[in-house]
Amino acid sequence: MKSITTIVKGTFSALAIFAITQCTASANASGGDEKTFIVGPQTADCTGVAPMKCLQVKETQSGSWTNFYTNIEGFTYEPGYEYVLKVKTEKIENPPMDGSSIKYTLVKQVSKTKK
């Protein structure tokens, strides 16, 4: 009887440790990366699913401006200002056909400069 109790306790402990490590691994896998974006003071005409206005974004000061077709959750753009943002990126498992496969979330607004 004592050996069955020991086996059950050992099995339960092993399963608990396995479950905890799996939860941690999943959280880290979907945690995403952090990037720094420089957002320009003007939007530009662009075409996604339909004609729209795109933010102008670059990742380095010396980089070139590129159209940013999606939004940054938590960020409110105001024309005439250049922003430096810390942004978290997360891969979207099953993105819509006409949508981005990456979700962008504002972590911190580093600066906002009138241009």
C-alpha cells in the first residue's frame, strides 16, 4: 500500500512540473519581441485592401521611411510630430486573409517631437 502511495505522489509531482514548464514555454513563445519604431510626422497615401493613409515608420535614424499598413494598439497618432516608440510584436496564429500576421502593441512612447 505504501509503494502505491509513493508512486501516485511521484506521478502527480512529475505531471505538475511538466504542466508548469509547458505553461512557461508557451508564454515565452507567444511573448513576442520588442522593437523601436520611429514614426514620421506625416502619413502617406498607400493601398492595402483599399486606398488608405499609412504611418511612415523606420527602425533606425538612418533608415528609410516605409509604409506601415496596420495600427499600433495603444498608440494615438497626431500629425506634425515625430515619435520614438517601443513596440511589442506578437505573431498572430491565424491572421485574416487581408490582415497582418503580426500584432503591434505600444510598450512605451519614448519621445514626441514637434516637426
